[in-house]
Amino acid sequence: MTPGLSKNDIIEYSSNIMIYIDKRRRRLLKVSKDKIFSSDRGNIKLDDLVGLSYGSRVKTSLNINAWLLKPLLIDYLELGIKRVTQIIYPKDLGLILILLGIAPGSRILEIGVGSGNTTIVLANFVKPDGHVYGYEIREEFIRVAQSNLETLNLNQYATLKYRDAREGIDENNIDAAIVDIPDPWNVLDPLYNALRYTAPVVFFLPTMNQILKLFEAISKHKGFIDIRCYETFLREIELSPESIRPSTAMIGHTGYIVYARKIFKDSDVKA
Amino acid sequence: MTPGLSKNDIIEYSSNIMIYIDKRRRRLLKVSKDKIFSSDRGNIKLDDLVGLSYGSRVKTSLNINAWLLKPLLIDYLELGIKRVTQIIYPKDLGLILILLGIAPGSRILEIGVGSGNTTIVLANFVKPDGHVYGYEIREEFIRVAQSNLETLNLNQYATLKYRDAREGIDENNIDAAIVDIPDPWNVLDPLYNALRYTAPVVFFLPTMNQILKLFEAISKHKGFIDIRCYETFLREIELSPESIRPSTAMIGHTGYIVYARKIFKDSDVKA
Amino acid sequence: MTPGLSKNDIIEYSSNIMIYIDKRRRRLLKVSKDKIFSSDRGNIKLDDLVGLSYGSRVKTSLNINAWLLKPLLIDYLELGIKRVTQIIYPKDLGLILILLGIAPGSRILEIGVGSGNTTIVLANFVKPDGHVYGYEIREEFIRVAQSNLETLNLNQYATLKYRDAREGIDENNIDAAIVDIPDPWNVLDPLYNALRYTAPVVFFLPTMNQILKLFEAISKHKGFIDIRCYETFLREIELSPESIRPSTAMIGHTGYIVYARKIFKDSDVKA
Amino acid sequence: MTPGLSKNDIIEYSSNIMIYIDKRRRRLLKVSKDKIFSSDRGNIKLDDLVGLSYGSRVKTSLNINAWLLKPLLIDYLELGIKRVTQIIYPKDLGLILILLGIAPGSRILEIGVGSGNTTIVLANFVKPDGHVYGYEIREEFIRVAQSNLETLNLNQYATLKYRDAREGIDENNIDAAIVDIPDPWNVLDPLYNALRYTAPVVFFLPTMNQILKLFEAISKHKGFIDIRCYETFLREIELSPESIRPSTAMIGHTGYIVYARKIFKDSDVKA
């Protein structure tokens, strides 16, 4: 063992690893017996990796360099989760984490779990004492989300419910909420009741029509303040010797972020 | 006390509060005796707020509505910290949190602390068991950063050092690093040594000249892989009845994000 | 006279010139007797410039370099026209020129003249045989626009009318139209009648609410096809030795461009 | 013939037309005998279109609506020209037209003709009295560009030369220039000599490395002033009933626009 490495720096059977050959040849997999990683740059017998430390370089059967990396959250989000719905991307999720004031220990409500991509990120940042409560009306999505949480060993930090949030939320005194459903104006009352005093909520919405409709509904509801809307863009810069330039490919839009905070309605105000 | 509210939902002397009148009239302050909040929309005697619950609405001396909000991380970042340097904005910090795989318990290295804006965000997400180790060569910035950390009660999660990282880093097995100095190519060796196997680092750089120089230095160093570069944009959408539209004002650029991960150099590879 | 220069390369009394000291010190003015250009970098007596050729360098009274440039369209747009309304910027006008298939000789309809900024650009590109017909309901704007056209000697290529386009357009067989008013859905019929078969029109609109309303109205009208919507962004890159970087300041939004082309309505189709 | 239509509003043999079924089914073609337009929405015999007016609606063999549009410049750029090189897009070309102060009658130098896409746009805006002089070192590209100019009947307004501009430019007193080659720093002297006093030039460059190198070369050359750099973005907004939203697909980058204007070098200055 390389000096300075501890036991869990060493690849074992059932370890998650990322094999990295180059930007376009990155693969997440679980080390298991008799399994072979294959690519157009050659193969690697996974048995041969057991006992090596993360960060090591090996050679494929075609004598090409490959590195053994310990997967990070971003690797799982890009390569390791199953997607059955449109997801919220890291460029938006990162900003949302900060807007929602999330911290270890937070209790978060998620309305519209989808593939569980957002649930994973929330769980990662609230563990070990916080929790995510996810509502989803399509049962098959819950199964996918649950499986994705298990891939990252985050399942104990999230409870996914096959329930329609429009009909009520079980939790209360929630620290923050994220709503990713097509008709968020229909959950304003249960959402309001679930939130702690002055807690923030973020709505994620793809269309201008939805922005107009939600803003009108929130304005009428009177239980929210500091209403804002943002959109983010991410552009990759390609790094090659003698040619550093923004990438031609760019995602032009996924959704708008609407932010608001709960206040006491008039009837709630202390005299 | 309104039913359902616990003791720490109640404003006391020395509580931090945000008084919210409208988008342009938001103020963070600490409640203290005989202090008066004053604005062009009227004044509020802070003594009168003691005993009220967060989320309540009060009237200013000009009979204008004002709400009492519990400040969130984003409120401190926007209104509550002292800035003596250019800072990294939430649009970038959020993405960086995810790129760096930060989680509660992470041990983070920060080279170039500046005003401590980044330190605050890192500390918020690694607490209570993680820690931020910050290096800064301008002593006056450390005082500002320390004071900002204290404003958010995050000081126990960060250690700020008046030290030149180019001359060495005390820590090792660091989980992730963020480097925000003008000449990051000069810290590659100490940075490399401080990082845990396959740990990620993010460099934040404003100019194209720096991107070219850093990319060349990292490429020659041979100790990093999966080198990427991103830039993010944030556009606010203004919400008014009958006029929902992107804001005219937009920040066109703060800096580029360069990402890389440590690998073992050839000499380190297990035979 | 420098060899190769013709008579109109020489600055005379009443010539338009741009005095250029540096990026932030550029000034458009008309050379006249006894007039003095003054700046924090020194003064220049305009009488002294008569007889010099464009492109020459002179010294201010503080011995600072200043160059004498012949103003281009972009200089007039940036520095030389009076603005009494929000204008359409070159980033959008340039794309619009191409979308509208404008060429020398085109006959263009402009609904909503405002300060005449757009009129100037259109007139510049259709002269000498084409023409711009501008409708404007605020008489004081017509005076400003007329004056701006005169500054660029483009007034003979545009006819500005103090008229409400919603009540009808005098012209027909128009090659292309640009509509820059808050309620374009109210001019669809007169616009349709004025356009030549298959001619294009561009609407410029700042808000999402307007986009939704216009799209609904055009869809119902049935006289237009190939309906598209765009928005453009322009970012300046600051060029300094050792520091080339996108500018911090950026305009996030002026308006959306909606494009459509006339078709014959069902009743118009040749059997 | 529909009243109000003139002879050249009628489709004849050898007319260029655009058949428009929907956004994804637009086709440019020349009407000729026995030719059939075929698509997954049905066929159209082109002989049947002769005598119809532009703007008419016809039915395909599958009874689907199709409209007969007269092609505009944008249609040729999107659908009608052969591309053998990366081209400059309308979002950039439009801005360049305005930056260069192009107008009917302008004499323009183009260094690096490529597929002739830019030549077409320039020729369209300088005709009938202006001219484009294009230099290209790859003979096969000249043939493509010439053919593209002929498709739009613009060939008499452009002269394409199989010549290396680095070795000299034949023309002088040029009103404006556009340079779209990988090594523009190698043509600064011939370019300078060809330009009229205070005339502008635009360089189009994809990489940051090129921006740095060009800016250094222009700064040393001393013959140019008002040096600026821009980049533009274009985002399409998708228009559907109940779902108006920015498109997911977006081009993140094609190139940077560098702008500069000729001044007399010190030796040229009139005493």
C-alpha cells in the first residue's frame, strides 16, 4: 500500500469507481468478479483493480492509460443516475442550495421527485441529521429515484412518498422547499402550511406561461414575500493546447427559478 | 405566542433580523436597545420588535408594511457581509459546491480567503464536523473575513491563516480545494501535496490570460486530470403585474471556473 | 495634402468629426468657428483642425494624443443621436436587417418611430433608391427623429408620419416591416394589408406578457406563417495588456424579436 | 392573377421558391419541369406551381397544407447555400454590418472567403454600386463561394481572388474590411495599406489564444485605434400554444469579433 493511504482509499470488490481514459471516455461502475470494462481504447479486467488505490493509473488491453477515480457527486449526476424525467442541472441546483439556505440538518420538502436527481443533491447536503421529504404522483418514478438514492448510499436521508401534494403535506415546520411540478399554483396552500415561518421555497418552471400563472397565484395568495425569478446559463470552455475556446454546444434553457419566502398572512399577524 | 411557534422563532435582543419593506428596501440588523431602523418609508423602533415572531408584519412610522424575516445565507451574502475584495457570487459558488463534492464533514482548503465570502458558504455546508482551512497573505483581509464568519456564527468551522500558500500547506488528505488568487500556477505543488487521492480542486480566475497560463501549468504538472473550464451567467427576471421581463442590468462576467482532480503522478503509481 | 487623399478626406468647417482620445473619451461634433473641444485631458481649438485629413493625430492643450476620425454609423448610434425613448440596439438591429431581407432599394414600414434610431439604420441600408415609412403617434418624438435623421444626412430616405398605424397604413406592397409599439396585436390588419406577398415583419417587445399576447393574436389572424422568436445578447471583451476578459457590465435584456411572414389567407388563395 | 400582383409575383419555371410545410419542413428549390418535391408529408409536382403567386397555399399528395414563399436572404443563409467551412452566423454578421458602417456603394475587402456566406451578405448590402473583393487561398472554396453567389444572383457584386492576402492586396481606399482567417496578425500590413483613412476592420476569431495574439500584434502595429472585442449570443424562443419557452438547443460560441479603425501612423501625421 502506498504510504499515507488508509484502508478506504483502496479499491475492493463492490467499490464504486470511475474509469477515466479521456473526456469522452469516463465510466462509472461497481467492481465485481469476472467483469470486464470494455471500450474502443481497450479493455480492463476489474478483478485486476482490487487492491489498487484510487488515483492509480493502469493500462488497457490496447496499452492506453486509464485512471481509477473515486466518484464524486458530479460524476454520479453526470454518469451514474438513471433519468426518466427532465432533471434540474447542477448550474441551477447549486444556486438553489444557496437560495434555500440549506445546511447540514435541514428538513427539506420536495414536491415532484421525478428521477430523484434533485433528491440526491439535497440529501447529500443535509445529511446526516437532516432529511428530505419527497412527494411524487407517478409510482414508477419513485422506484427509479429510490434506486438512484441507493447508488449513492443516500437513501436513509430521504423519504419518498407516492402521494399527491395538492391534497396535503404531512410534514410541518419545514426549513425549505423545492417544487418541480407543472402546476405549482395548485400546491400553494399545502406548501404554505408545511413551511416554517419565513422559510424559503423555490419553484422550477420551464415556460413563460407558467411563470405568469405562478406569479399571479402567489401574488393573490398573500402568504409569500420577496418573490424573485432567475435563470442561469452554463457555458463550457474547451481546453486544448493552442485552442482554448467556449464550446459550440450549450444548453440554452432548462427552467426558470422562482423564489419566495413565507410570511404570516394578515390573519396570522400578532396583534 | 402564535400556536406552533417555538422559543427560537421569537425575536429577542441580539437576534439577527431582516426588515423587508420591498425589493429595494431590505435591511439586515441586530436587535438592540434604543436602536431605530430608519428609511424613506418610515422608521421602526427595534425595541418594539422584541417578542414578535419571525414572519410578522409591522407598520413603519409612515404606516407602511414591513415584514420581519429570519435572515438566510443568501441575505447575509447580499446584505450582511463586509466586502473588501471582489467576491465569488452565488451563481458560481453553488456550482462549485457540487463540482467539489462538498458534504457535511468535508475538510476543505481555501487558498485566497479575501473577504471570507466563500469561506462562509463552505463553512455553512461542511458544519458541524467538517472544516475550512483558509490561507491569505493580506492580514487585513483575514480580520474582515473573521468578522464576517462571526456575523453568521460560523467561525468555529474555519481556521484562517496569515500565510503564503506558495510556501507550503500544513494540511493533508484534504477533500477538496478552492483557489482564488491571481497566480494559481505558483501553488500547484503545495496544493497537490495537500489533496487526498483523486480529490477535486476549483480555480477561480477572471482573465483569459490566466486561463491560458494555468492550463499550460496544469498540463505540464502531470498531477491532475479531468481538467475542465466553465463560466456561468445569472439573469434576473423582473416580476411585476403585466410586465414580466428579464432585467436590463446583468453581470456579464466575474470569473472562469477551472476544475481538475488529483491523480498519482507516474512515480506514485503502484507497480 | 497627404498623397492619395481626396478632397473629402479633408476636414472642413461643418464637417462631422469624432475626436478620439481613449475608449472613455470619444466625442462627436461638427467643426465650427471659434468652437473649443474641452475634456479633462485638455482642449482642442476646432479651427486648428480645418485642413487636416481624417485619421490624423493632434495634441490637446495638455499634450495628450487625440485622433480625428470620420464618424461611422456605429459612432452616431452610440454618441451622436438624441434619445427620448428606449432604442433597439445594434446587436438586435443587425440581426433584424438580415431577418427582414433588407437591401438597397427596399421599401420599409416602421410602426413606432420613437427617437428614430431604427429609422436611421434602415435608411442607411435602403438608400438611395429605397425608402422608410415611419408611423408615430407622439408628435414630439417625430421632431427628435427628424433631427436625428438630419444629423446623418439621411432625411431624404425616410418619411415620418404623425399618424396612428392602428387606424390604417397608406402604403402597400411594402417589402418588410418593423413594429416597435407596446400593443402590436392592434395593428395586425393594417400591417397585413400593407405588406407585399410573403414579406417579413419583425416585432420588438420587452415583456413575456407581450410575447404571449402577440403569439396568440398572430396565430388567430391566420395571415402569417414561419413565426419565430429570438433574443440576442452582446458581451464586450475588455482588451488590456495582460488582462483580456469579458466586461463585468452587460445589458441583460432589451427586447424579444418576433418574426413572421405574410401569406395569403384562405380567402386569398388562387383556386 | 390575384388583383394587385405584378408579373414577378408569379411563380415561373426557374423561379427560386421556398416550400413551407412547418418549421422543420422548409425547402428551397428552383422550379423546373417534371421535378417533384417529396417529403414525409406528401409530394408536390413543381409543374403545378407555375402560374401561382407567391404566398399561395397548396396541398401535398397527402392533403397537407404547404405554402409557397419567395426566399429571403435568411432563407438562403439557412437552407440554400453550400457550406464547406465554418461560417459566420447572422447574429454576428448583422452586428458586423453596423460596426463596419456598410452602406449601398461601399467597397469592402474580405480576407478569407470560405464558403462565401459572408460574401453573400456583404454583396447584398453594398449592391448595386458597391463591391466586395474577396481573397482566399484554397481554390476549391472559391468555386463553392462563386456558386453560392450565383444562387442569389449576387455574383456581379463580388470579385473572388485565388490569392494569399499576406502577400499583398491589390485594392486601396477600401471602406471597410472583414478578416476571417486563422492568423490575422500576418495580414496587418497589407490590410492597413488597403484601408481608407479611418476605415474600420473586423476580425472574426474562435479562440482565446488568437484574441491574445491579435491584440498584441495590433497594439504593436500602431496603425489602428478604438480596438474592441465582442461576442454575441442568440437564443431562440419556442412558440407553441400554452408553452412559450427558450429553446434547449443553443449555439454557445462561434467566434469573437475584434474591431479596430485605421489611423495614420506617426510618420503619416501631417505636421
